[in-house]
Amino acid sequence: MKILGISGSPRKNGNTDTILKEILRGAGESDIPNIETEALFLRDYVISPCTGCELCRKDLTCSRFNDGMNLIYPKIEEAEILVLGSPVYNYNVTSQMKSFIDRLYPYYIFSDGRPGSYGSRLAGKGKKALVFSVCEQTDPEETGFATEAMARPLKALGYHICRSFPICGFFDKGAVLKDKNILHKVYSLGMELAGCSDK
């Protein structure tokens, strides 16, 4: 089983990266055999924003750009589970995460009419996802749309969303390392992740 973790943080080794790595560490140390985990950091890739050219409706991949997404697409297709994390920027995800999500458009299958029905080439494959956001403020309302902005597109693509949650009250780099309770919780989530179900 392949679990792919993706951080949308532009800050290296910040709180989002730390939480992502702890989730993956928990998954890798679970009782479920043959789990392979990989952490991917969007800041390390050049990802052009989607222009809406819709060439991908015919080509089934993004043929408009030859950039970092061409390296990420195969990893998405191989992974049974995705873990997406982003710090909260203006009540939403970062621009890096937004560009990544928009560039998942080639996986949709559309009917001929506009507007019309749509499906996904990733649906029906038992794919699962966990998404989280990290917010400086302590009030969960201050996270705005960040977790939903990651969860809803994945759900539309056929993923079962195991967990979607904000982590609040952390801003300074490495601050989350001082909260052993949070680290234990996300590590435990990682251990449970491979066996998540609709319950």
C-alpha cells in the first residue's frame, strides 16, 4: 500500500511539514504490512496555474504545461491514500496547494453537453484521503475554507475522505513540536489511516 503525503506549505520544516511527517511516520509504523510512505513538498516543484484551456479533456493529461505536475501525476495514480496538508492563508489553502488541486482536472471525465454530468478516472479504485490545515488562531472558525478546499475536490474525484480537520493555535516555526498531545494524535491517525472506513 502506497501513502502519498503532500504539503502545501512554502515554509520548509514548518508546522504543516512536521504534522505531515508525523502522520506518515505513524502509518509506516502501523501493524499493517507492506506500507510505503512518501512525503512530497509542493514548494520543491514548479506548478503553473491552470489556464482552463481544457486540452486535458481530450489528452487525459495536462498537455498545456511541462512542469512539476508531470512528475506528481504518476505518484497520485500509484497511491492508494493521499494526505494533504496546508497552512491557512486568508481563510483558505496556499497558492501552491490551490494550483496543485486545480491541476487535478485531467482526472475528470465529462459528458459532451455543457453543463453536464462528470465522473472521475480515479473513482471506483478504493482511494482514500486525509486532509488537514494548520492555523495560527485558536478558533476553528478562523480556518475558513481550507480543509473543505482540499476535501471537496478529492471527494469529487472519487476519494473517500477518512478525516478532515483543522489544527489550531500554531504559527511560529516548530511550535507544534512543543505540543506532545497533538503529535501523539496525528501519529495515531497515521497508524489508523490505512484501515480507515466509512464508519
